[in-house]
Amino acid sequence: MTTVHVDWTRCDGHGVCARLLHEKITLDEWGFPLVADPEIEPYLVGAARQAAVACPALALRLQ
């Protein structure tokens, strides 16, 4: 099972992750990501990997 986590020591609130993985990540009022359910369904793994690679701060982690 793949899960997604935000490294809060790195996150700058760019919002790229929410645009690329909107099924799992939303943004709070300051633009920081909110992950309600960290479990990534198999059909979303590709999008999750793309979001992790595209993060300018490299703050998104998949496990």
C-alpha cells in the first residue's frame, strides 16, 4: 500500500501537489496542503509520484 505524507519542515505552500493530486490533497486558506486520507489507491499511484517529483520544495513523500 502506498501512502502520501507532507514533510512540514520543507513545505512552502506552493500548491503544486494539490493541482496534481486533487483527489487526495486540498489546500488550506494559506495554500498549504491538507491530506485527509493518506492511502493512495492503485489507480492514483502515478499521479502521486508525479506530484512528489514536481514539488518545488520536495516536501511530498510516498511510502
